[in-house]
Amino acid sequence: MYPNIFEIVSADAGVIAALGPDPIRFWPFGLAPQAETRPYAVHQAVFGSPENSLSCVPDIDHCAVQVDVYARSVTETRTVAAAVRDALELDCHMIAHNGESWEQDTGLFRVGMTFEFWTPRG
């Protein structure tokens, strides 16, 4: 049900250059270490459904994944977001730019995006 988003981004040279190779700083939501090196990104499923039909059990799932990129500057945040976007759009569609913000508590800038995947079962 959840697409192999980590495998996609971790195989991309642009994302590796932006988020580091070992470990790549691309975490499931809520799991980024508090003292994590910046920049980093998090991902989470925000909606999904099976591709139902009357004739058979679904063979593909539809899922939207939100990615949020965090960094210390506007330029760095946008650069990392573009690298992640470019890597993911080889396998899916970006369906929303969820805006940009600055978090006063952390001093980090954020860019949010949502991507739509169709993932075959089995």
C-alpha cells in the first residue's frame, strides 16, 4: 500500500548530494532524530485507496505521500525540495505544492509537497 519512496530517493544522485549518503536524511514522519543534521526531509501517507473493480480483487493501490523538507535557509530548503521532486517525479506525479513556512521554535524553513503513486500489488 505504501510506495517504495525511500528506495526511489536514496538511489538518486541529486538527493544523495542534498541529504547525504550515510544515512540519507529522509525519514518517515516523526522519526527524524531531534539533533539531526540539516537539511533533512520526512514523508508520510496522507490518503490512499485500492483501485476497486466489480470483476476482481484490486491489483493496484493509489496512495498520496506528503514530503516536507527542512533546512536552515530558504535557498537550501528550495534546492533540496527540487532535488527530491525531480527524483520522485520519475516514478509518480507531484499533485500539490503544500506551501512554505518558517518554524520559530526550530528556526528551520519548510517546503511541503504531495506526490501521487499507483503501486501494483504482489
